[in-house]
Amino acid sequence: MASVVSAYYGLYGHESFFERFEAEVLLAKMQSAYVRKILAPWQWPRLWSPRFGRSELAEEYLDRNLFGGSTIADMPRVRPLVLMGATDMSVGAQFSFVQGHFDRLCSDLDQVKVARAVTASLAFTGAFTPVTFRNYPSSECAYSPPPEVQAALEDGPQAGIRRYERARTWISYEDEARAWIHLLDGGVADNIGMRAVKMALATRVAPWSIAEKLADGTIRRLVILIVDARATPNISRDRKARAPGLTSSILTSASAPLSNYSTETIELVRDLVGDLSRESERYRADRMACAELSESICADSKEKDCLEKALARCHESFGLDEANPPADPEIYFIHARLDLIEDEALRSRLKTLPTSL
């Protein structure tokens, strides 16, 4: 559902979001309409087709009632930048709706309907069917993977298993056996929706890179707001010796591990933000130390360029590149969690609310 919210906000903007979103989305009985479409007998011949499923019905509803036929080309490329994510079913990796990922498919992201991207992002197994995209041979568009992908493969897993596995996933799209890519709910690979943000903070080569914009000063203030609506774990089954049933086991398998994985993702992003801040602080401290040291060295020197030379030597020894200083933005990391709500009654009610489309 988060993809519906973000896509609506990104497509229509701030004012329209607050004027129309409640009536068109929050108060609309979307789930009921979706179920009615599935149960309608005249839809059954379409649903029997191997290339048309429940997700296509959802896409039609979203396209007609919310997004009006808009494509990704109609979405802004600046603020707000909307990153919608799905999960590549075969490799279990995150698949983001950015051109860099569609380059691997030799496809134009701008031609993809917003409704289709949103449907892929929320296509939870059981309620929806996978959303399929054609993966064209790389020879058709002369595509080659980024240099860092090839470098990671050459370095091997011993140089960094996470980096190596990401590279292997990346080049898997060049496998001719993968003529079609099947996408599921983005929460399977990234339940909290922060992996794409982490990558944007960690790399300067991606077209949606936040790190690059931090480094060149385009972004001077960055707010990272994580809204964590993790529900209260169900411990009622622990009161009995009887083993939980199949339904309970499946639901738990699909939710509890994802929540724990989300905690790890949040901490990774927090550490990354901390590293950015510490790098900037260390740079400033080292430059100050160099200035003080150089002044003390040249205090009694009559050499005109003594201070300049001393500073240059000190900067070189500390590895301080004046032409490329580290990013020094104001970064605010905010983690909003339901279990931090002080009102116990409100907290309990919110954490036990059932969810639906």
C-alpha cells in the first residue's frame, strides 16, 4: 500500500495529495472492488489465460480510478523522487523501478504505466499474481554492466561477499534463459523499503544516487524518515502445547522474519548516515590540526611560502583532498515506531489494527 501512497503523491503533488487522497484512496473500498472483479464470471476467461492474472485486474483498477493512464514519464525526476520497489521472484533480489534497472532489460522505464509499477510493488503472494516484464537480450541495446559490477566479479567473494552477490544478481539479467522477469511484492526483499535508500546513500554511480548529490552540494539538508508500523507479535499460540496450524505457520513465516530483517536494514542505514557525518567531522578536525601545526612550524620562519608549503605537506600526509572534500550536509535520521507511542491504549490499538488493501 505504501507504493500507492508514494506514487499518488509523486504524480499529483503536495496540494492534490491532501485535497483528494483521502476520498480517492483512504475512503475508497479498493479491496472490495478488487474482490468483486475477481469473482465476476465475465472475468474468468481472462483469468484462465497464462498471461493475465489477478495482478492485471488490480492494475486495471488502479489505472482507471487513481492514475488515469499515467506512465513513469509523467512522474517527476526531482523532488519528490519516488522509488518504487518490487522483488525479482527468481533471484529474491530487490528490483527498483529506476532506469538503471530497466537498462538491464533493454527497456524504457518511461513507457511503464504507474499502475503497473505500483501493482508489482504490492503483489503479495496469494492475493496477487506475479507481474511479468520482458527481458530483451543485451545485444539489442548494446548494454554492458557498470564497471563496478565487473570489478566485483573479478575480485571474487573474498573481497566482499555482499558486493559479489549483488554483482552476480546484476549480471543474471544477461542470461538468455531469463527471457521474462517475474516480480512480487517489494516487501519480500525489503519490507521496510529502505534498501534502495541505502544503495542511493552508498553509491555515486547510480542515476538516483543521493551520495553524489551530497558530495557536490546539491543536497545540503537530508531528512531520512522511517515509518515503522511493525505490529505486536502474536504470542497467544505460546499458551498451548499444541503445534500451530498450517495457516498460522504460513502467516508467521511471511511476516516475522521480514520484520527482523527490517531491523537490520534500518541499522545499516543508520550506520551509513553515521559514517557520512564522522567522515566530515574527521576531515574538519584534520584540517584544523594541519592549520595549527603549520602555524607553529612557521611561527619563526622568514620563508614567505612556509605556511603554504607546510599546509600542503600536512594535507598530503592526512590524505586531505581540498578539491574533493567529503559531503558535509545536515542529516536528520528519524525512526518513527508505533511502540514508542506513550499513550498505552492508543499504542495497543494501533499495533493490533488489521491490514487490508
